[in-house]
Amino acid sequence: MKLKVSFLFFCLLIQSHSFAQNFDKPDLEFVCELKVSTDKMQSVGMTAHGERRIIPITGGTFEGPKLKGIVLNGGADYQFANKENTRTEIEAIYTIKTDDGVVIHIRNVGLVFKTKEAVASMAKGEPIDWNKMYFRAAPKFDAPNDSKYDWMNNAIFVCKGIPDKGFVRIQVWKVL
């Protein structure tokens, strides 16, 4: 019995030590803010995964310390909306063109989660503080290898979305 108690204490000591370790969290470097304009949402209807929505991307702009330009017309945000759980899975696929003429493809996968209180406020037409909502994604950039934007092919990015009047602001950071 004494051996079992000693072994249990040893296991708890090791477990608590492993959680007490200091980990260096990754830093983030601001890349750009996109202002993406969209057209009216189209609903495919209910599917096995939820309501399938398609929101056409019609244009916009972006700017950051290392790049700026326009969002090209022709992409879309493909969504699965689960109204009961107030969450929407998003996958936006579109292209941008830098001010020096380089075209970059973006595939942005993420999640929008609204509290039930926020949904009730929206139903009443009240303004929503989108900084308090969870609208996060992980964009993946495909830039030409022979361009000065090749660095975008070799990094992980995260972003925060904020719906605004007439467009969606997408703030992008590189994970260092």
C-alpha cells in the first residue's frame, strides 16, 4: 500500500511539474488589413453539415507595412452556418493584386461564433461589438516564388475578421 501511495505522489509531482514549465508563446507580426467587399449571400439550403451559404467577393483593398493593393473580384466565402449553435464555419477563396502587379491567391479557413445574447441583439437591430465576437481564421497565401512576396509561402498566418458597413475588415498577422 505504501508503494502505491508513493508512486501516486510521484506521478502527481511529475504531472504538476510538466504543467509548471515556462513556454515561450509565439510572437505575431502585423502583415496587413484587408477591406473585402461582398455581394448578397446565396443560400444552397440545409445540408448534412448545416446551411450552405456562398457570399461572392466583389473587390476591396489591403494595406500593410510590406504590401498593399486591391482584392480582385471573383472569389467567394463558402460557409456552413449552424444557427442552433450560433457558429459558422468559413472558407474564403480569393485573390489579391499588389500595387506592383503581383497576384496572390488566398484560402482563408476559420470560424465565426456569436453568443446567444449577440444573436438576440442582432435580431432586434441593435449594434454588435464585433471585437467581442469570435471571428478568427488562418489564411494561407500562395505567392509567386520569384516575387518579393515569396516569404508568404513559408509562414503561418492568423487573422481576425470584423464586419463593417459595406465590407469585412480582415486583420492579418504572421506567426513568428
